Amino acid sequence: MKAIVEYNSRKITVNISKPIDISIPVNPKKQNVNAWYTKAPEISAETQEGYEISVANGAVVNFNNIHFNPHSHITHTECVGHITKEVHSVNKNLKYFIFLAEVVTIAPLFHNGDFLIGVKQLKTALKNKKRDAIVIRTLPNLEDKKSTDYSNTNPTYLSEKAAVYLREKGIKHLLIDLPSVDKEKDDGRLLSHNAFWNTAGKVRMDATITELIYVPNEVEDGEYLLNLMIAPFENDATPSKPVLYEIEK
């Protein structure tokens, strides 16, 4: 099944029967991805009056509760409400879901004891391309990204200058395979979050950051159509399922 999307004055053709899912699910049956010092997620049957509601226990339906934190346990998309005193909902601020995206692969730089993604690397990757979204895959790109506990590991992050560059480049949606665009422990400065959303100026309410994605190695760098699907939670962040579609030449 194919779809033709009109983007500005350009017609883009994609095969929607070949989606590339770049999300990480909540899966307590396996070692789940984790960050920010939280306990593992839980999926368990609702219990009422001492009775477990599950088909295995004789009920007519399975009726599970799910306990998780979107920032810790799953691919999630967040809006500026993640870092502001005023409550803002990503569900209300993300109003469009189809974007032109560029997938880039970055080998992090070692700088002052940290690994980070620098502005020069992104300039080299994007050049003069105009995109709505950027999907950043970091190296090494191992399967264990889907089950890593990032707490107290000082993961790779995005430099403030890199975040400013993406904002000035017009990138509205930043997707990355890390637990945060900022350093794990930075005394609450959140330099890249603030720079990307432009909290010191006209705040970009419709811009989003999606963290904890996983882009398979077989996916080549380049231009894709992105469907950024989110769960309808009225919260600063919500679980999301970003899906890429290869653009036919």
C-alpha cells in the first residue's frame, strides 16, 4: 500500500505497508530500559476483593494495571512543560503528526570527561537540508540500548550549541536514542532543553523532544517521512511510537 503526500510543492511517495518502528516498548518480562533511578515498570492484573482479574484465573477478560514513568521506561515525547513551572500538555501542543525527517548517525565526541554530540557534527550531517525533524542515532548502536539502565552512567548528551543550532535551523522535533538531551547531573541547568525550546525568548510550544528511541542498524541515514504517534495523556510527556517510512526515489 502506497501513499502520496504533498509537502510544500513536492509530492512524496511512501510504502505505508513497510513501517520502520523506532520505539522501545515497556516489557517487564524482559530487562526493560530504565533511567532516572526509578524501579522497573510493572504490568499486573487488577485485584478486587482479593480476586485477580485474569482469564488464567477464571475471569472472562484480562484486566491489567500498568505502572511506569514515561521519562524512564519507554520511548516518550515531551513538550516544554517538562521544564516549566506552568503545566503544559504535550497532547495539547502537538497538533500535527506527519513530518519530513532526517536520520543521522553521530559518533559522540569526548570532551572534558563527557561524551557529547557537538554542533559541528550536526552541521556536517544536515548541511543545507530543510527538515521538520531530526532523528539522531548514536554510536555504538547496540541492541542493548533497548534494555540499558542508564542511571548513574553519565550518558552521552547534546551540547547547548548543538541545541541552539537545531532550533535556529528550524527543527521542530528532535528524536534521540538517549535518556536525555542534557547531562545526567548538571545542577538543574538543562541547557539543551532550554535552548531547544527557547525558554529565554519566544517559547516554542509546538516543538517536541523524543527520547529513548532505537534506530536499527539496517536503517540508512537520509530522508524519511516520520509519523510521530503519541498516547493521549494530558502530561508534559507521553509514551510515543515514532514510525519512519522510506521515501521512494
